[in-house]
Amino acid sequence: MIESALSYLQTHGLTEGEAKIGLTILMVLVGLVLIVIVEVLTKRILLNAISAFASKTKTRYDDLLVKYKVFHWLAHLIPPLLLYNFAVPVLQFYPKSIDVVQSLALVYLTVIFVFVILSALDALLEYYNQSTVARKLPLKSFIQVIKTVVVSVGAVIVISNLIGQSPVVLFSGLGAFTAVIILIFKDSILGFVAGIQLTTNNLVKVGDWIEMPKYGVDGDVIDISLVTVSVQNWDKTISTIPAYALISEGFKNWRGMDESGGRRITRSVFIDMKSVRFCDENMLEKFSKVQLLQSYLREKKLEVTEYNQHHGVDASSPVNGRRLTNLGTFRAYLVAYLRNHPKINPDMTFLIRHLQPTENGIPVQIYVFSNDQVWANYEAIQADIMDHVLAVLPFFELKVFQVPSGSDIADVGKAVQQVFTESIAKKSAHIEQKGRQ
């Protein structure tokens, strides 16, 4: 058919060269028109049909493929394929140009194919992130590594086509640049290795509360990528730290607290040691009216009485034998109070203890776990407990130790001044009385 068209043009006064040029231009125009028609039909008919089909299916992945334009990029594969195949018949009179056009078509085809893979990987990542497994095993870093490999391979293929060399030659030559590549992609390599360690050992996942004081990090992990980990701090700022820093420098993960069912409360109240004393009968009678202490006092009184009688203790002095103290009774009250507190987890560590006495008094420490782990609720629980503790201390005739403030010193000064004034007044009155006598 092409030979007939060439003969027809020559019979109408064109030379062979002019006929070949004219016929080639005509075939190029026809080929381009066909390519445009096929692409338009593909986008308007086929892509619309695929989008409509995906919206009706129950699966979510095909919707993500449409969202990330995977089918759109697949449709772009048709023009370079047609261009590659049309090059031979259309440019048969210029064989040297065939290789150039086919090389450009392969470059275009490679670039589009890379975009297809990248879009499919993005769709896969979003589909995976919507599953429950994603919290335990983040896939983003691995997807980013695959993307890097795909782009690198695509770049090598494009360059090899442009310079007319086999891709194998370029890949073999990369060995000489290994040191440079490692230097350039140091963070990516370290991040990839760290990502494998983090995910394999389940050290951190999206949603975990972590702390890294060196980087000012204290909040929830919102993203784990190939190179960085993003954390939203409690002040709503976002910190980005290198992924390998989590492995090389260490961090605190509060996930164990979330999974344990409790959150630790450790608070101490400093008791003035001068206020600690033995309980007399009036104090014991007052304490016996506290419902939470009734069983404790009944058992302790019986235990102390039996001990003192068995050892023949002289009860005339409170120092002899065993006696109840207001501080010991106060600790027993705290135990009973917190055991009956609805917000305290009874199955976890429960301690009411003394710490080493200091110049600030004797610390009585509360070491328990709340059953509500929400930050605001947790703070409210321990605040309510400390409010109650400070309020009941005077009932047990105990005093809280605190460093004297300016007002305390001023009150002492006023008291001293008043005593001094009264003393001067008494002496003056005494001298005046003697003078009259």
C-alpha cells in the first residue's frame, strides 16, 4: 500500500525524495491523529467505566486505585506503545530516525510505568493503614524504600536509552560509586535499618506516647517514615526526629502503661516530725468514730493489749511496750481510704510507706495506680486524693511541714513585738507602783 502511494505521487510529477518526504509527513499526521483518538477514547470511555465500576464494588482498594490515578497512568501507556509500533512503518524511509523515536518512546514508557507503580504503592499504603495491623507494623518506611528502588531503576533505564547503552552496563558501573551512594543516602539507609528494627521488635508504632528529652519530644507518634518519625507534642507542636535516633539514643515508650490498665500515682506529703505522738484514750475514742478505721483499731487494740500483757509491760509509762501512734493510724486510714476509692486499681502495686526522713520532715508516700489512664482524669484523681489527705491531717493531730514564707516570718515578728510591748508595759506599771509606795 505504501509502495503504491509512493508510485502514485511520483507519477504526478514528484521526485522520489519529495514523494518520500510527503508520504512520511502524511503518515506521521495520521499516526498522531490515531494516537490522540485512542487516548481520548480510553480516558473518556474506559476510565469512566472503571471509575463507575469501582464505586459500586464493596472492596475499598479499587476506589483507592482510582483516587491515586493508577488507571489514569495506565491509560498513558497507550500512546508510547502505539508510537513505538508506528515508528517502523511510518519512518521506513528514514531507518536512522526509527531508533531515535523508539528510544524516546521507551523513555516515555518507562517514566509512565514508574508513575503507575508509585501510584499503586500509595494506594496500597493507604489501604494497609486502614487495617488494624498497621498500628503494630507500619509499612510506610518499606514502601518508601521500594519507591526509591523503582525510581532508581527507572532513572538508569532512561539514561541508558538516552545514551544508547545497555542498562546492564550502567548497573555494573554502579559498583564503583558505592561509597558515594552510601554517603548520599546515609540517612535513608540508617532510617531503613532503624525502621526494620523498630517494626520487627515492635518498639514503636503510630499512636504511641513517647518521650525523648534531648529532642524536646513528649507526645503521640503520628507518622513513621523511612527517615523520620513525627511526634505531636502535648502543646500541639510537631517534632520530627531521625528514625535511627530512636535506636541509637533510646526513648521512653508509654505503651506499657496504656496496656497495663493503670497509671501510677506517686505523691508524698511531708509530716512535721514534732507532731508525731502516741495515741491517748481521747485520740483513740475520736479515731474510733471513723468508719474506715473501726476494724483496724479493734484489731490493733486487741493485738497491742495481748502483747503488753504477755510481756508484763508497765503501762504507767507510754514508752513501755507497744502503743498506737497518730502517724501509724493515719497511714492505716490512707490504706483503707484508697482501697475503697473507685478510681484506684486494686490489682496493681499498692503502697503507703515512709521514705527517709529529711530536714523537711518525714515523707509519707502514696504509691498506687489509677484505673483511668486519660491524662485529664488521671490528674483530677490524684489532685482529689491529695486534697483529701491534706484536709484530714489535722484530724490526726499531724502537721504538714513547709518552709516558712514571708508572711510566717512577719507573723512571728508581730508576736515577738507584742510580747516585748506587753513586757515593757508590765515593767513600767511595776516601777510606777513602787514609786507610789
